[in-house]
Amino acid sequence: MSRGGEAVTGTVTTKVPARLDRLPWSRWHWMIVIGLGTVWILDGLEVTVVGNIAGRLSEAGSGLPISSAQVTGVAAALYVAGACSGALFFGWLTDRHGRKKLFLITLTVYLAATALTAISFSVWWFFLFRFLTGFGIGGEYAAINSAIDELIPSRFRGRVDLIINGSYWLGAMGGALLSVLALDTDIFPKDVGWRLTFALGVVLGLVILLVRRHVPESPRWMFIHGQSEGAEKLVDEVEREIEEETGRPLPEAESEITVEQRRSVGFIEIGKTVFRDYPKRATLGFALFVGQAFLYNAITFGFGSILVTFFDVSTGTTGYFFAAIAFCNFLGPLLLGHLFDTWGRRPMIAGTYILSGALLFLTAWLFDAGRLDAITMTLCWCVVLFFASAGASSAYLTVSEIFPMETRAMAIAFFYAIGTATGGISGPLLFAGLTQSGVVGDAALAFSVGAALMVIAGLVAVFFAVAAEQKPLEHIAAPLSVVTSQDRALHHAADEKKPGSLPGAPAG
């Protein structure tokens, strides 16, 4: 018997999902969060540092014959292209070969490429390894988000996913402050400081890799892919560890699921599942990712030039302003995350998108009217991004939980690639002239475009968002391999009709 062109290796009934979802929070879950989630801090650090040291790299004596426009233009575009292609490539491998293998491989790619960026001696070398760094980080999004959602209990899944994705901004804040230090020629020579920032990212990444080695494979992935005994054994060990930690026995898991085990799912079946079987959810994912991508580019793409051009802020101090808005970006998911699990996905996703869009419209009006200075403008951005960051993080949560397990990593990769390509290519092309023209009305228009797309995405969420809070992943979207009671009855009837079978005899 086969399905979707892949051989089925057997049918298994398991309580693994229910056993994972009824676990109390424990040291084991903290190990998962630290091992998988902290890499976003590195991503934020890397992206922010590169943007802030562009001016230094272009100076004579930096050790790299490159212009500032090449750093923020060509190199940034290559990083985005690498992230998009890496997400799709590694997302496909993650669904085929498992979460653990790929989140080790993607981090290794990222570390190697970052280390080789630090020793760049020519422009082509720098460009090549910016692409490969993005290639690794793009793969991280698919492998990490799928693993986190499958390992974290359902009642904590929303807040944990949001905080982990929001931790990007801790890295951005650190990158902004680190760049101030790296650019101080009284401390580091021009050709050393920027290299040390990349080297620091490598050191932090190696520490994360050591922790990540202990993060297990997803038992949900294992029992579908013919490793049911390994999945049961893994959950047994986790349960014993938690019972020893808490000093009391765990309650019995109630629900079970029966699946036909399979090796992998093809691209055609993934496409049909996402766009034919779940068209409203696909529309939701597209709207959420494009909306947040444009809002962030409307604000952050011309962040430094807006402060310098319209408020006479010196280029050497813009890093402090960026650190402030990065901190508020992190506070949003941290303080609002639990509401996605209690108030619910639909009101919180729609609310954060619409509110951040409305507040950005207000900011654009105040800016256009000349009522803001550098500090009040930054405060407005802080408030907008407090809500927008929670919404943007919920986009990753949404696409990782509303599609069947066999397609999860690929779905994350697809919508991440759409959002990243839109924000990283269309966004800069649209906003570059608007935010750097020196005309107040043009910059206000850029804000309004980002605000409008966030409001539209929020309205889509009002109608299409899925009430996934505190629900098992298998209840939100049944696995493609699931066997229903009707399927089991049909299979049993077919077995009884086989030559030599006795009426009422157990199948097999």
C-alpha cells in the first residue's frame, strides 16, 4: 500500500502527542528553549551589526575594498536571498529527515559562514559568505519553529514561540550597542573591530551548539516516520525525569492517535494540502508575513537616515536610538505572549496587527505635521513596535501550527520566504527613495504603506485566524497520515475478505 508515492511502513497507535501536551513546565523544557531559541539572538546581532558597521567597512584602512552602498545594498540582498533559499531547501529536508539533524546542520552552516565572513579579504568573499550565512539562518527558521511547537506543551506553545521569535530583538539591541564599541578606533583598529563582531557571533553560536546537541528529535516526527519505539522510549525518559523533578506522578494521558507511518511527503502533496485543503489558512499566512515585512521595512529600513536627515542626529549615536526600539520589540512578545494562550489567537493576532497599524498611521500624521523630535519620534516607534513585534512573532507561530505535521517545516519555510523576499526586496526598493529623499511627506507615505498592510493583515485575521490556543497540534490540523475509525473499519473488513480469513478473526 502507498500514499502520495511514498511507501507506508506500518500503522501505529500512540499517545505520544497527548503525553507531551500534559507535561508540566520543567528543566527539560528550559533546555529546549535555550538550545533552540537563543539562535535568534545571533540573527538579530548579525543583521544589526552589519547595518551599523557599513560606514566603517567602506573607509580606507578597513581591510576590505567595499562601499557602504555595497554593504547595505548588495550584501543585504544576498543575505535575504540566502535566507529565502535556505528556508525552502532546509525546510524540505527537515520534513524528510527530522528536526534534530537539520537544526544541527543549519547552525553549523551559519557558524562556518559567519567565521569566514570575519576573515573577508575581498568583496566577492564577503558577498559569498553573507549569502551562505543567510542560507543557514533561513534553514533555522523552519527547523527550529517546527521542533519548538512539537516539543512544547499546547498550553504554553503560544507564549514560548512568541518570546523565542521575539528574542531576535535582544540580539539587535546588543548588536546596536556592540557596533558603537566596535567603531571606536581608540579601542580597536579600523581593520579589526568589525571582524571581532563576527567572531563574537561565532563564539556565542558554538556555545548554543553544545547545548543543542542535547535537544532530542521530535517524538511527533518519529512516530510518523517509522520510529514509534524510539518516540515512546524518549517520552518515557522525559516523564521519569519530570516525575523525579516534581516528586509526584504524572496524570494518565487520555487521547491517542493512529497513523500510517511514511517516509516523506512530496512537493506536490504539500502544495495541494496547503493551498487546496487549507486556502483560508494559506491566505492568512500570506497576509501576516507580508504585512509585518512591510511595516518593519517602512520603519527600520530608513531608521538611521530619518534620524540624521530630519532631526540632525549624529551618525555615531543612532545606535542608541535603535537599541531603544529593539528593547521595546522584545518587550512586546515577552509581556503579551501569554495572552495568545489565554485570550486566544484570533483577538490577539488581529488586535496586535490592527493596533500597530493604526498607531503607525498616527505617527505618520504627527511626523508630517512637524510635531515630533528625535526622542518623541523614537518613543512613537517604540509603542508601535511593542505591538507589532508580538504580531510579527505570531505569524511564525501561526504557520507552524495550522498545517498538518508532515508539511509543517515546509509551510514555515514557504511563508517565511514570501515574507522575507517581499520585505527584503520589494520593501527596500519602495522605501529607499521615500525615506532618504529628505521630504517629510515621502517618509510619512512610507509609514502609511506599512501601516495599511498591517491593518489589512489584521482584518484578514479577524475572519481567518484559527482558534489554536491550548489545543493539540493534531486537533488544529490532522496529520495527513492519520487513520480514522472509519479507515480502520474498512481496513479490517478488507482483511476479513482475504482468502483463508475466518469471520471475526483479528486482522493480521
